[in-house]
Amino acid sequence: MNNFDGATNIQNLLQFGEFGDVNPSITDSATYTFMQAKTMTETFQGEAEGCFLYSRHWNPSNKYLADALAAMEGTDAAWVTASGMGAITCAILQLVNAGDHIVSSITTYGGTFAFLQNYLPKFNISVTFVDITKADEVRRAIRPNTRLIYTETMTNPLLQISDLPLLRSIADEHGIKLVVDNTFTPLMVAPCRHGAHITVYSMTKFINGKNDCVAGAICGSHEIINSLVDVNNGTAMLLGPVLDPLRSSSILKNLHTLHIRMKQHSFNAAYLANKFAEAGIKIIYPGFSNHPGHETLRKVYDPQYGFGGMIAIDMKTAENANKLMEKMEHEGVGYLAVSLGYFKTLFSNPGKSTSSEVPESVQKEMGMSEGLVRFSVGLDNDIEMTWQKIRKSLFETGNL
Ligand code: PLP
């Protein structure tokens, strides 16, 4: 049961520009002036409410977007980054020190996997990868120096579902944090309301929905967000992956249509999922009652947004997958491209693209077929016509 409505919370915010502009004014400045030196000192010390110091720390355009995201997530606060990876890496680095340990879902976005597996060892931080849907495996992986559990609400690319309340209870048993990437499921699930301490996003995807920029966000308590932007030791402040205010203002406008887009993405994905299943194609879709995570998702999702815009089909071999994708692009189904959450349908073969950072042996271990084709289903007005094009492509490539 979910009576939290992130979209209405965004709409209820009163955000307007300095001349009554219906869109908040864009603050096109790197630095901010003070009439009194004392106020500048107080701002440095984080004590002057409503004052801005320097754009890498905070700026009004980023604050408007961050406040809207916090309203959507039901968190105290948020901070916006120049990419999803900026959000993920800052959130993680803020919580761990050299010598610490992380437990992570083995299925995550390939860039996240590479950061955890290849980059963090530089700081003597180790990671144990687990099947996040197996509570025993998660529990067994936790060590005295474990600081956090990392997962995605709906994992990339296998569309497994993380049991957030259960993972939180495991985290609480050990006094550690739960960090959740909610990129695939904005509005559908608000992870911090179901146990996450921190929710991270690649806003590049559904939230912005226009594929015109990369961007990210970190949502959480005041304590967490303030620690990230602390001038002395905040990871976001010191590594500096701040989002440009011009981008913030354009993403904020797109955020206001997210609820309509998510409904249409979900509707179209459900339609295609049923058609694939009827045609006898092996498909992963969390909306099917026989998907292993279906009931888990139902416990936390907001039903008005359905089961999301992501589906994956198994074409068995990479060669088959490639032939199908080329044909679908030719037929005008959408684009053979990485990324997701765009108004056009995008498809890619994760093993050779977004998860190529994951070694083949690990891909096998996580149950990822080399012929997997991941679809981010677009906002097509006539989804039956799209299905006819897919059907023709399947048939003409010998897959039907
Ligand atoms: N998280 C997920 C689930 C993703 O799919 C991606 C990118 O594909 C990222 C994070 C990284 O985001 P960005 O490309 O905005 O850095």
C-alpha cells in the first residue's frame, strides 16, 4: 500500500522566479556577493540560511531542482551532480574510508561495477558482490569493516528487484548504510521511504527524459547531504562534480512531466512484454506475476506508474541479438543505443555495451545471456504499430 505521491509533492512546491517568472530564474553565476563580511564567514561555516557562496557548493538553480527531487523522494534534502556516476561515486566515497568493505549487488550498471571492482581497491576498499535477492548471501558477506550495502531498486540489466525493507533490516543489524540506485524506477518507488539511507540517480535517464545531457542526484537526510557539501571534507564539495545551473533549470522543467511519461513508458512496456510472451520469446519483465521479484516490487511500488519501462528479451546468441537490433533500427522501432528513459525506444545488448565492464565469467555467474536485448520502451503513441515492426524484425531475422 503506497499513499505517498511524489509527483503531487513536486507540484505543491511553490517555486517561481525573482520577477514572478513561472519558471525559477536561472542563476548564471559562479560566485555570490555579500553586503557584510560576517555573513560570508557564516555561510562558509554553513550557518547562513538562504545564502549562496560559490556555485560548486550550492547555487539557486541547483537548489530548486534538489528541493523538487527531495519532495519526490520524501527525503529532507538532495544534491545534484554532473552525472549519475558523479552521484554514485560521491555517495559511496562519503561513507567509506580506506580499509572498509562494501557489499554490492553483482548486477549493477557496468560503470558502477567497474568503480567498485577496479577503482576502489586503490584506496584499499574491498567489495563483495552478491545475489542481492538472496538475504542469506547478503548477511554472510557482511564483515566487521563493512560500511554499506549497495544495490539498484531494479537492477541493470537483469531487472531483478531488491527487497528494500529487508535489506534495511539487514543493514540495521550491523549499523551500516543502505545506498540504492533508483534510476530505472523514479516515482514508481521512493527508496528512502522503504529503507534506503541514500537514493542515487542517473538523471540522464527517465528523470530528464530528453537525452540531451548527463546528470545525477543524491537524495537523503540533511545530515548526509550537508556532509557531502561540507567545505572541509565533503566528497561532493571537494571532488566537485556539480551540475551546471543551466542544466538544472532545464531538468527541473522536464521533471514536471515525469509522472505522465512514466505512465506511458510503463503502459507501452507492458504491451510489448505481453506480445513477446505470446510470441514465445523468452522475456524478463517485472510486471509478470511469474517474475521472481514481482511480489517484492508490489510491496513498495506506486501502482499508478505500473512496472516501469524496461524489458529484456533473450535472443540466445550475441549474433542473433545484433541482427535483430540492426533490423529493428532499420524498421524504425527505435535506436540501437545505450541509455534509457528516452521518448524513443532504445535497445542494446548489455553484454557488449552497458555491462561490458563486467567480465564475461561474471556475466555468466549473474545469469546474463550473451543474447540479451535490453529495451527502454519509448513513449510511442501507437504501440501496436511498434509491435508489428518488432514482429517483422523478429520474423525476418529468423527469430520467430
Ligand atoms: N545507474 C544506472 C542504473 C545506469 O544505467 C547508469 C548509466 O547508464 C548510471 C547509473 C550512470 O549514469 P551517468 O551515465 O549519468 O553517469
